[in-house]
Amino acid sequence: MQSLTHYRTCNLCEAMCGLEIRVEKGSITKIEGDKNDPFSRGHICPKAVALKDIYEDPNRLKFPVKRTAEGWQQISWEEAFEEVTNQIKNIQTKYGNNAVGMYQGNPSIHNLGTSMNSPAFAKSLHTRNLFSATSADQLPHHFAAWQMFGHPMLMPVPDIDNTDYMLIIGGNPIASNGSIMSVPDVANRLKAIQKRGGKVVVIDPRFTETAAKADEHYFVRPGTDAFLLFAMIQTIFAEKLMDLGKLTEFTDGIETLREIAAPFTPESVEKQTGISAIRIRQIVHDFTQAKAAVCYGRVGVSVQTFGSIAQWLINAINVLTGNLDRVGGAMFTTPAVDFLARARSENKFNRWQSRVRKLPEFLGELPVATLAEEILTDGESQIKAMVVSCGNPVLSTPNGSQLDRAFEQLEFMAAIDIYINETTRHAHIILPPATGLEVSHYDITFHVLAVRNTAKYSEALFPKAEGAKYDWEIYQELAHRLNNQSDKPFNPEPPEVKLNMGLHFGPYQLSLQQLKDNPHGIDLGTLKPRLPQRLLTPEKRINIAPGILVKDIERLHESLKNTDTQNGFDYLLIGRRHLRDNNSWMHNSERLVKGRNRCTLMINSEDAQKLNLGTQSIVRVSSRVGCIELPVEITDHMMKGVVSMPHGYGHARKGVQLDVAAKYAGVSINDLTDEYILDELTGNAAFNNVAVKVEKVG
Ligand SMILES: Nc1nc2c(c(=O)[nH]1)N[C@H]1C(S)=C(S)[C@@H](COP(=O)(O)OP(=O)(O)OC[C@H]3O[C@@H](n4cnc5c(=O)[nH]c(N)nc54)[C@H](O)[C@@H]3O)O[C@H]1N2
Ligand SMILES: Nc1nc2c(c(=O)[nH]1)N[C@H]1C(S)=C(S)[C@@H](COP(=O)(O)OP(=O)(O)OC[C@H]3O[C@@H](n4cnc5c(=O)[nH]c(N)nc54)[C@H](O)[C@@H]3O)O[C@H]1N2
Ligand code: SF4
Ligand SMILES: [Mo]
């Protein structure tokens, strides 16, 4: 390879930025934004350049390794496949199928080969003990979408390019680059709202990077958004601001919603939320007066005790004001590969429960907050072996240190991962796939959640290392062996085969060849109204007051009674994302982690004064489950009584082989978060409802 320019989609986050990569004499000399990408228009963030670091990272695994008394040893793929499948089969023979569990992490959906092939592999395990990062993240979005629109993937996306009023609750897209809203170049897109006379309003317990660009920002007490949203709905009804437009014809449950919202006057929620009644009414007035408005809530309102109610009410506000499926409102995409076209509404909730705590199944999975106790609690169907794929649950799930201990006692663990990190160090065998610039890419999921319809396929830039394997080869081979098909020939199928079919049968009847001929991507236009046809409820009607969610309001009312002082645990701990982090796994890139320590506890200056903290202070933060120490960052950007720290740090654990991350180890927020604090309806982790004690050290 002499010199060439390669175009591809960055797969690190949901924004799908187009990259222009310059390669000279086989090595990357430049990574820039692709100005001709119709979706990202030249935008990238600093993480894109780290694709080079991942490609070149000496710590990255390329061949299977086995943990032995003498340390990690490279083994052949044959030995790795043989041992993994034998161990799984033996453990299932001895203890039953459910003795094997699986956890799938976030990059699963950012990799074409993995997203297309890991589901069949998971199925080949024949276990009910399937877990994923979904229940530490967006599960409430899926739940609300399923209940209201008929399918968990029918999640509306803000039509940011056409809206006149964007209400952002519990999301910080300037740092995260958007989520359940693929939105490259979000800063300019928000600015454009303001330029056309519109408003951006942020509701967040921290004055975030997004708040700094907004027209208005309101501090809200963590975990109380459901009250705020109900008060907004109450105001819409009380002041007769409801205007469903065409949605009237196919929306049910309006009267029920009116009744249940009635007690939540703005005055009644002032104290819990910290937002005054005047402000709440003003937000509603501005929202309803805008030509098109959209209410958007993301992970901050998802990972809290009333996450599902909050996501439901956010959708309800968009429906009540006629902004669902309206240009400039919350819209549904028309993706080039449209797996929803043939989808049906099915009940995939609570068909079974977890063994120990009886938490409900959703979409075939159990809440990850219960994983550790399923390993630690003796009894029939106890988990004895795990497969962890694309995930680092020791750092990313509530009470991660308990899970750390639980993994230690497993009889067997296999990891499909590219690093030896906090989780995979417990594995007996790690099977690393080719990744990043070595693989082809099409965003099968995030085109479904994007603010504009586009399609783009990226070829691999570099060949995988000689003798290495693609993710789809690994999942298919494991499934083949586990399904006892070893006597049949094994012909792995690259993801392009199904992708091409998906494109062909999609709404634009594209082909893989067309995408290959357009390496910058193909623009398919702005989001178009799709209702009622797109609905997947049996009668193609919206349910604005689903019974199961309505019933959960009892819990909301109940929570008001529970106001005992928490003997010293009087701060609420919330999370935070930084532009140069990506959950737990990109701290091994020097260029991303160098500079000021980001693993700090942000605290309001009045609170800091009360605790006698100075700018150099170290604090001890403790919760029911654990205790960590870290430096403070005193700032008026925090709401009083609330402290914030990022997740994904805590790399100092023994046996982690991440040379750069070790220098910037930090501590893990999930050594404080509590596996018992959940959105009890669904079992989703409620990271943002954890009470902590903060003390000065020394
Ligand atoms: N307190 C708190 N906790 C949180 C959050 C929070 O806001 N606060 N956020 C939650 C959210 S939203 C999420 S999504 C989860 C994320 O939780 P996880 O998905 O469990 O964690 P990640 O840090 O994304 O870990 C990704 C893993 O995939 C590996 N990997 C990277 N690329 C590849 C690849 O191509 N193939 C394979 N096989 N492996 C790869 C990495 O080495 C790493 O081990 O964390 C959750 N945890
Ligand atoms: N740079 C970077 N980008 C990422 C990631 C990353 O780790 N780093 N992770 C990716 C992943 S997996 C995801 S899911 C997305 C998430 O995307 P976002 O949802 O935009 O992520 P956050 O920046 O965590 O924003 C959540 C906001 O909610 C606020 N918040 C916390 N508790 C509450 C509450 O109770 N109520 C309200 N109203 N707000 C609250 C927090 O202060 C924070 O500002 O980001 C993705 N993009
Ligand atoms: S915003 Fe996301 S997709 Fe865009 S360059 Fe950064 S990490 Fe990649
Ligand atoms: Mo996430």
C-alpha cells in the first residue's frame, strides 16, 4: 500500500461521522472529517483520531489467549473454540442450560459483524441468563416505545434540523454527540435552531456543555423528572393547550392521562424538582407556542428510579402537543435497511423472572443489576460460567466491585474482547476479533435512530492481522459448534450478504454495490411523517396511557412519603460524560487521556464550603455498597446537594493490561452505585438516584 485516501464511518459513538483517512506507506498520517459526507458534513470529534491508536495499540489482542498459572498464553483458534464450547457444554450438562450466562456490551451494536451475528450465538447458549448494557441504559426508551407505539425500536428521534424549540432533559449531546438521536455536528445544528429564531432549553442537575450553548437551563433534582413532566402535562390540560392535530384520529387514553396528571400541579412539584411553578408554566407556554417543538430525554432520565414513566411522559408531551410525527417534532426514520418493516408487536416482557430477585425479563434479557447475585447465590440454575462480549460490566454496572468478586468464583469465563481489562482479566479464554479500521461497516442500528435518512457502507481500511478472525467468524463458529453441527461443513457468511439483501428489500431498494460506489454515503433526505402506517400496535393506534405505566404511578406517589433523612448520605451522585471518553474502554489512547484529570467529583461551591473543601482536596465518597476517594472539582455548574463524576474509570485493578489507562486509572463510580436502586417496573439500573456521603480526607 503506497498512499491512499480512505472514507469511512466512525463507529465509536452513535453520531456516525464520516472520516477521511490519509494513509502513506501503510501508516495513517491524517484523520479528518469527510466534508462530502451528507450526514456529518465534515464534523468529527477527537475520538476519531484514536481509531489509529486502537489499530496500533500494542495492548490490543489479535489472537486467542488462555489464562494459566504462568500468565496469559497465546493459543490456536482451534484450541480456543474447542475449549470454550467444551466448557460450556460440560457446565450445561452438569448444572443445566441456565448455568451459563452472557453479557453483551455497548460496542456490540457499533459493529456490523457483531450486531448481525451475536444474537444467533446468544441463542445457541439456550439460557435465560442473558444480560446486556441495555438494562444500564436505554431500556426505558424501548419499554415506552413498545407500550405506546407497538415496538421497542419505534423510538422517535428529534427532528433537530427543523424544530423551533428543543427541550433536552437528561442529555448532554455536546459531550456525547447524541444518543437515540444520531446527530453529528450537533453544536451547529443546535445553533441553527437559535438562528432561525428558535430556542434550546436544557433541564439537568449540572450546567453542562450543552446547557452552556442553550437559551435556558434549569437545575432539576436528580430522579424527579417524572414529577416535572407530569406537571407539564397537567398544565397542558388545565390551560387547554392540547392540540393533537392528525394524531387525534389514532390516539387512545387521553382522558386517562388527564385524570392521572390532575394532581401534579406545577406548585405541587416545585419542592421535589427544584423548578418553580412559574418556570414550568413558562416552559409549557413556549413549547406549545412554537411552530414545531420537541421534548427529548436521554440517559439522565433513563437511568433513574422512574425512568420508564419519564420516557413515557416525554413521548406523551410530544403527542399531546401534536409534535409527534410532525416536521420539527419527534419523528420516525425511514432507514435503508428497515428491519421494522416486517416486525410485529409481541409481548416480550416478564415472560420469566430472574431466579434470585424475581426481576422481569424484557426482550429476552434480565436486568444486569441482578447478574452478580445470580452468580453468588447457591441453588439450582446458579450461573457457573459466563460469556462476556464487547462489555466491561465490572466498570459499567451497579455495584461493579461485587460483580468483580462474583466473576472470580466462576468455573469458566470466555470473553470476546480486544483487551485484557477489569472484566476480561477474569476470563479463562479471550477470543479477540479484528476491529475498527480492519473491518467493514454499515450502521445497522444507528441509521434507524438518526436525525436524517442516509446510508453508508465502509470497506475495511486495513486487512486483519494474518491468522486473526473477524467478529462474525467467531460468533458463527461458536454457534455452529454449540448447536452440535460439527459434522456439517462450516461456511461462515460475511455480513455483507444479509446487508445487501436488507438494502434490496428496503424502502429505497439500494444495493451494496451502490453504497460502494458512493463512499461518502448516500443522502436519503429529511425525516418524513410516517404515522399511522408505521405504528406496530395491533390497530395502528397510539396508546398515550398504557395500563402498566399508569399503574406504576402508585410507586411515584408512594415515593413522596419516603422522605426520611438518610443519616449523612445527603448528596445525590450523578454521572457525567466527557468528549474524550467513551464509556470505559478508550483510556488506552494517550492523546485522549492526557491533560487535566477528568475523574473528579464535581461539587457546588456552597457545598464545598460546608465540607471545608479546597481546590486541592481529596474526598471520600461512600454509599451503601462502597467507598472511593478522588479529587474534588469545585464549581457552580453543579446543583446544590448533587455531586457528579464520570463512569468508566478504575483501571488500577490487578491484572489489567492497559499500559496507558493504568497511568490515568481513576476510580469507578460503579463501586458506589447500588444494584438495589432500580426503575422497579423494568429493573433498569437507577444510577442517578444513589445517595452518598461526602467527607474530606485528611
Ligand atoms: N454510573 C454509570 N454507569 C454507567 C453509565 C452511566 O452513565 N453511569 N452508562 C451506562 C451506559 S449508557 C452504557 S452503554 C454502559 C456501557 O457498558 P459496557 O458496554 O459494559 O462497557 P464499555 O465500556 O462500553 O465496554 C466495551 C467493551 O468492549 C470492548 N470492545 C471494544 N471494541 C470491541 C470490538 O470491536 N469487539 C469486541 N468484541 N469488543 C470490543 C472493550 O475492550 C470493552 O471491554 O455503561 C453504563 N454504565
Ligand atoms: N464522549 C462520549 N460520548 C458518548 C459516550 C461516552 O462515554 N463519552 N457514551 C455513549 C453512550 S453509551 C451513551 S448511552 C450516550 C449517552 O448520551 P447522553 O444521554 O447525552 O449522555 P450524558 O452526557 O451522560 O448526559 C446525561 C445527562 O443527564 C444528566 N442527569 C443526570 N441525572 C439526571 C436526572 O435525574 N435528571 C435529569 N434531567 N438529568 C440528569 C447528567 O448531568 C448529564 O448531563 O453517550 C454516548 N456518547
Ligand atoms: S462524534 Fe462519535 S462518530 Fe463522530 S468522530 Fe466522534 S466518536 Fe466518531
Ligand atoms: Mo449507552
